[in-house]
Amino acid sequence: MYWSKKDILNTNKIKRLNLINSVSGTKSANLIGTKSLTEKENLAIFSSVVHLGSIPALLGFVLRPDKDVRRHTFENIIATEFYTINSIHGSFIDKAHYTSAKFSMDESEFEKCKLESQYLNDFSAPFVKESKLKMALKLQEIVDIKINSCKLIIGSIEHLHVDDKAIEENGQVNLQKLDTVAIGGLNSYYELNQIGQFPYARTSNLPDFD
């Protein structure tokens, strides 16, 4: 099938959302945990977490415009500067998915979706106890994306917790061993299976490709 830019713009809204959200392929599936100044816990699913650097260790995630709905995650991060990023695993994808429902500020997604909050290293924001890969972050920068009013939220990793069985000798995290899942589009979930691993690519070790 073929769509021109005009075709995409004229496509039914729901079909267009599903199409454009899925063409980029699978994305990381994470729950971001925050707490308000009034000690109310919040949890929300995000599929836009990206690596931005290793020294210092930085991650970013994209926040959609808040013109139509309050963004509790953003409000809490602005107020406290602290949040957690927790990977999602096959055992609780249903609970994680429904954190995207529009709960009120006074309702905790932890409670509503039956996930357990956890506090580690005296960090003020809640982790997801069920997650096997958890990160504590501190807000460093907010980048406004002018073309569509989204924001890139950049944070530094302050604490990192990973299940021992998933750490390989070279330090890499084996996501398959954690049963980590990925998101395709808005509401489809995929298993991760490692199908290959190669050495650092240099021109000097280029294979003889057929």
C-alpha cells in the first residue's frame, strides 16, 4: 500500500494514529513512577524512553502536549525533580497497559492497577516492585519540540537496579532473560528474543559478506 502525505492527513483519525505510531517499529516499554508534593503516588506507561549518553548517564522520554489533559507525571517531575523508570515484563503487561487510563490526580495507578510501589536507596519517587530493571532519575533538562508542542524530558540516572541473572560479562543487560517486552503502535506488546550479537564494528574487522 502507498500513502502520500495528503493521504495520511485525510485518513480516519484512529487509523492514522495506529499507522504512524507503529511504523517506527517496536519501542521500549516502561513505567514512570513519580510522587506529588502531597505524597500521592503516580504511575504511567511510556514507549518513548531513549538513551542519550553514558557520561553522564542520561535518558530521555517524550511527553505529549498537555493542552487537552493534565500530565500528572510532568507536574510531579517539575515539582520534585525526581522520577523512576521501570521496565515492563510479560507477567504484568495488562496492569502496566491500564496505567494509561485517565485517572484523577487523587487516584494512584499503583492502587488501581494492582502494582506495588517500592522505595529504594532513600529515593523519594516510587519504583515498581514487580520490575526487574529499575532506574532512579533526576531531572536535568526539558527541551521544547516546537513543531508539535511535545517535550523531551532529560534525566540523569542516579541509581540502577538490575536482576543479577541478566548482566553479561561485558556489562550489557540481556533483556530476554528479564522477559522484557516492547510496544508496537499504541497497544500491542511483543516479546524480545536475542537473535545475534556482534563485536564492535570497525573497518578492520569487516566480514566477507556474500
